Amino acid sequence: MPTLIIARHAKAEAPAPGLQDLARTLALIGRKASTKLGQEIAAAGLAPELAIVSPSTRTQQTWKLMSSALAGCRMQTEQAIYETDVDGLVGVVREIDGVDTAVMVGHEPTSSAATAFLAGPGSDTDALKNIAHGLSTATAAVLEFDGDWADLGSRTARLTAVISGRDVE
């Protein structure tokens, strides 16, 4: 059964004049939360084989720190998920092939909107409530579905959990 983990990058430094959004780095708390998010995903028994990561510095850093707990997962940078909408994100996911579990590290509001779009019958009510107002930084939504990646669409998956790495000091 294919599993998609949609993760939002961890807490980043605030925008600053002259600093491109693409270049924003993680704050110290974001670095800690990224590491913990990877640990929590592994503790949940999830073992992604493919990570699809936005090219932004903060998502790349989030993944690098998460990956320390997720051995054996290959990473692919995907420009198309940096500034996209739900259709763009789902289009990238539909191209996945040859893996059972994938993690996508991206941005808001697309991460939570895509999760809500994909979540259908059988989804966990508490998890749905958790994402209703957006996916928090260093948080991941876990979606399972039957069929092929290419068939993923509106309400075809089950949101089974929301995993957070935010409980750090």
C-alpha cells in the first residue's frame, strides 16, 4: 500500500530585506525540530525510500536533518514544488514509481491544502482536525492509499496520522 508523507519545513529565519525567500535558512529551533521530526517518523514505523524536496534552503536543511533518522532514503530535489498549487504537487506525486513510501518536504499553504485534497473516506478525524488550519512547521501528514501513485487524486487517500517534531527546547 503506497504511503505519502507530506512534511512542512521546520521553522525558518524571518524574511529580511535583500534576502531571497529561496535562501532563507532554518532557525536554531527549526534545526532541532527537523531532527526530531525524522526520529518521530522512524518511530512511527515509516521508512521512506524517496524524499522529494523543494530547492529552498530551509527545505533542504530540514530534509538533511530529518534524514539522519531515515537511513536508505534517496533524495530528489524538485523545483516544481517550491511555488506550486495542489495540482502541481499532486502531479509530482503521480510520477513516483518503484517505491512504497515517499516523503515530500515542502511549503505552506500547499502542503496542508494537498493533504486535505487527498484525504478521503477512512481518514482519521483527529488528524483531519489537526491540519484544518494548516500544517505547522516541522510537521508531517501521513497518507495511505490503495492503487498506483499515478491514480492518486481527490479523496483517494486516507490521512492516518499527523506527526510533529515541534516538541523541542
